[in-house]
Amino acid sequence: MQKLILLLVFIINADLSFSQHPDKYILLKPDRVFDGETMQAGWVVLIKNKKIEQAGSMMFKLPAGTEIIELKGMTLLPGLIEGHSHLLLHPYNETSWNEQVLKESRAERTVRAVNHAKATLMAGFTTVRDLGTEGAMYDDVGLKESIEKGLTAGPRMIIATRAIVATGSYGPKLSVDNESIKGAAEADGEDALIKEIRTQIGNGADLIKIYADYRWGLNKDAQPTFTLDELKKAAEVIQSSGRKLVVHAVTAEAMKRATLAGTSTIEHGDKGTEEVFKLMKEKGVALCPTLSAGESILQYDGWKKGIDTAPQRVIDKKKSFQLALKSGVTICMGSDVGVFTHGDNAREMELMIEYGMKPVEVLRSSTSINADVFGYGNKIGRIKKDLFADLIAVDGDPSTDIKNIRKIKLVMKDGVVYKKE
Ligand SMILES: [Zn+2]
């Protein structure tokens, strides 16, 4: 009995100390606020613990003890969302993809990923959609959990785990006599696909990424892998779990199959035609163009941008991207970072403008549009009451000059300040 009373006293005390824990308020006073959709003048933003409590003109009473952060000359924005990252890869001009997958230990790859996650957050990207561990199995699950537990600083992670490829299509490839580990999980036919999808879901995948084509054509050109029926079945199984299908596709045919199957986004989409983009628009499929990945690889191969004439691949990519814009396809911001340096994600935003978008459209793609397309619009991507306090402040106005997006002065995630200059 005495023990029980003691236990009760302990519980009541614990409960009291919890309820007495004071709410933490922070008021942010920038020059202007990009709310995820438009630029607002005369706004302030009040944070209560992890969430946004107020956003607008100062018409509310400030709670006692509010910490005030003046952000003179700065723009406050929702934390940026990287739509296509690989935290478990590092730039291919340091170590080729094959060598990373075949020769680097999983421990080394994880240590690198921890550093990549920090660099990403400090660059103002408070969320990443991480699209495949490339041979590092389920290590994105542990990284995501470690960040959530506060063991290391990093962005929110929306993860794909291993991704799925058709047998024979993906690398690394050694000799016919020497099977190597693969950069993604191989599965073919409806039964095997269902099994692999459910395995990845069970192990922590927030979405499923499928490669609908790959460079396995007769001349190592990109050709479709999965049939339309395989993709449709995969989409059905993925969607019934409340998750989204994400498809890698470069060829018009694979893009078409992915769109008809019900993908949420198409990654890369280099060879998209007017017909395909029209279909994507009709079906509400977004394009994640990964402009910087293509340019980075060409530069690793010797192209000197600004000195040499643009390679045909750049000219073609620009054309197809502009065709997508003209067709009214929703454009995500996703760079394929990992191919190039983590923390340099803003390179994609700069290229989106160079290829034909307006700065404010790029800011939308990098915040509210990515959040909505990925299914996280009720949590992140806007400066709005009750959303998570993932916020950044930059010097100047990035809607007039996108270079300002690199001048990060404040990074807040979940109401916690990670950087303040
Ligand atoms: Zn990728």
C-alpha cells in the first residue's frame, strides 16, 4: 500500500512538473515575410514552442516573457524543402558512384551522411525528400530517427529507403561472373513488387521510389524497365498504405507509363514531350527536374560553364524544362544533391531561374508546392498558424535576387534555433 502511495505521489509530481513547464514564445521581426506563396510586408511571426502561433501584422497581445528576435534587412521564409536528395552519397568528382557503393563501408557512408545532414540544415533546408540510399540499405531510417531524437542536427527526412529497380537494369555492374551488391532493390512482376514494397514500408519508407527506365538500352541509352501493369499494381499497393509513388523517368515512354499508373512526381523527366507534359498536367503529376545533377556531371566530364559552349544535353534539358513550364505542369524543387555538394542545394534554385522561372515561383516550388506535392502541406512549407516552426531568415530579398537565398542568418526547425548570426 505504501509503495502504491509513493508511486502515486511520484506520478502526480511528474505530472505537475510537466504542466508547469512554461510555454516558450519567440517573436520574429523581419523586414518582410515570404509566407510560402507571396511576399508580405509588415508581418511579424510569433512562435509557441514547436509551432507557429501567429503570422501577420502585430495585432495580437504579446505573451509575457516572449523572446524578441529583430531581423533587420532580412526576409523570413518557411524552411526550404529539398525535393530530391541522397544524403548517403557525396559528389561523384570526389569518388565515383560505383566506388562509393562498392568500396566505402556502411559506417563511412553513415558518418558522411551525418555531416551532409548538418550542412543541409545550416543551408536553410529544414526538410529533405531523400530518394534512395544507393546501396546503403535502410541506413536512412536510422539517420532520420537519430535526427528526430536530437542525437545530431539535420533536416526533417521524408525517406524512400532502398528504391526499386527491374532486375538487370541497375548498377553497379561487374562481370557476368561476379554479382555485386546493387544500388537499389531488384523486383519484377506484381508479386515480387508487392513483397518488396511492403518490406520497404515495414522498414520505414515514407514513400516508394521506382525506376521506370534506366540506361540499359542496346547502346546504353535510357529505355523503359517496368511495364505499365507492373507500375499500376505498385501504385495501388503503395497508395493503399497512404503513401506516394515517386518515379525516376527520363524517357517520354516511361514518363507516360508512370503518369498513367498514378505517380505523384516524375524525377528528372529530361525527354518529356508536349504530349507527356499535357498528360502530367491533366493527371496532377509534378515534375522534379534535377537541373543541377545534369550540369554537375557534365562539369565533372570537363565542361567549363560560361567558357565552353553549352553541351547538347544542357540545350535539350532547357528546352524540355521550358516545355513543361509552358504546359503548366507543377514544378517541384529537387536537385539530386549528393551528385554535388550537400549544403549547395540552392544551386538548383539558381538554375531554375536561369532555365526560365521567376524567383518568386522558385521560392514557391521550394516551400509550399513541395510540401503540398509530398503530402506535408498541413505541417510545413508555409508561414501559417499551427504549422511547425521551420523558418529561415536571409539577408535582403530573394524574390528580387535569388542569390540572397544563400545569405542564411537564421535557421529554426521545430521552434529550435540552429543558427543565428
Ligand atoms: Zn537521385
